[in-house]
Amino acid sequence: MAQVLESEPAFSPGGFPSTKTAQERFTLRLLGHRYARPEVPSRNWLTFVAGGGLAALAALYLDSRGQSLGAMVAWRIMGLQALLALVSVVRKLGLKKTNATGHPHACYRDGDGALNIPLGEQEFVAARLQLDTTKKEWIRWVAGLAQTFWGMLLAGIPPVFIAGQDVGTFTVVLSGIFAFLGTLLFGKGVRDIFGLRFAEVLFITNHRMVIAAGPGEARSIPWTHLKQRPIVVGRTDKGATLGLALVPLISVGRLPAFGLWGKDNMDETNAKELAAFVVQSREKLLAAEQEPS
């Protein structure tokens, strides 16, 4: 049977804002393996390419029906999506650079081909863990398909509300906004199915934890943002689980499907040591923030 392994240095009070109920819920989710491998966006540009493609199809359809006003709105949405796609590509190129110091999404490959992260001032890596948490790919397919469906419905507003040329400017603008949001939702669904990657590496530094899937594909959480105390769960079958945080999977938004920021199958002693390191690092950061400048 799994058990929560607590030790005084690893689980001493650290000013965590969690309530007793939230901490217990966090612990129960870890005990019950109610989590998956966290995801990292790898092709954010797919959101805008797919959304722009949907807008282009809508424009062609409206043109064929003689609805020039609706087609004009759709073409403009396509142009905006193309611009956003370009910005997304340029942004990721910047996140691959070794000098993107301290950026929460920066990650690069070093000379040996291994993933690494640029560090901030007085920051150092305490542990580099290879993630082995179960991948649940079906979740992103269900969530992605649902989003593409609702996105297509929302993007269909211009054909419905701009059927003629006698509508007011307010109606055109409002329907254009909803159509743009619909193409974004559609694009996000496509991105969530084909443009997410499962995290492969977890970096633990004295300032934050970082999950990474590839160059320019990382996410990080500062220790000062932790809500629950770290938990170490002993397993009877395979080592121990180090649980630092449970964060909703990117593909499901705020729905209760969580990714584990931590690691399964760890040596129990090492897991407790890292949990203690996190608590101590957090306390130091909080103390530094309270010092008068």
C-alpha cells in the first residue's frame, strides 16, 4: 500500500498558502495516481495556422454565396492569424537561444545534445530528472476535438449575422470578434492534438522547477508560487513519488485533469532530500523578498 512519507526537514512549515483541505486533496491525488505526464507546447504556431485556414475557407465560402462583407471580415481574420503565426515562430526561435536568461519558457541543447536551461543570477541546477510518469494521450484528443467543434460553431457567426449588406458597423465588428475567437478556439484544438509534447526532463533549481520537452519548449514554476507543501509518496511496487505540484494539463484548461510536476520511481531518500531542498529554497526566496531594498 502506498503511504505518505513525511520527515521534519522536508515538511516543515514554509509559509505555504494551502488550506488543510487542499493539502489533503493534493495528497490523495498523488496516492491514487490521479495525474499524467505534463505537456509542453511545441508548435504554438499551429493554433494560428489552423485558425487562419478555417477563416480562409469561410472567406471562400462567403465569396461563393455573394456575401462580400462577411468574406471581407473572414479575410481580415486570416491575415491577423497569419501575423500571429509569424510572431509565434519568431518567439520560439528566441527561446532556443542560450542567452534567454531567466525566461520561464527558454530551453536549448548544449554541445553534447542534452537539454539545458539558461539560468538567472545566482541560480543553479540542483537536480535534473528524467520523467517517467504515465502519458495519457487520449485526454488531448478528447479535449482537442471538443474545442475544434465549438470553435467551428463560434467561427460560423459571420455567415449567420452578416448575410446582407444592410447591417450596422456594430454588428459587423461584434460578429468579427466572435468569429476571430472561434478560429482561435478551433486552432487551439488542432494545436492540442498535434502541437503538444510530453515533458521529458524536470530541472530543479534553487529558484524554480522547469519541465522541458525540446529546444524552446519549456515551462517553469517559481518556488514562491507553490501552493501546497511537497509530498513524497512511498510505493510498494516502485520506489517513491516526488510530488511538487499538480497543474491542469494544457489541453484541458481548468478541467480537473492534472499533470505531475515531480517524478515517479524515485529513490525514497533522494526524493525526501529534494523535497527538503525545495522547502528550504522557497523559504530563502520569501525571506529575500521581505528584506528592505
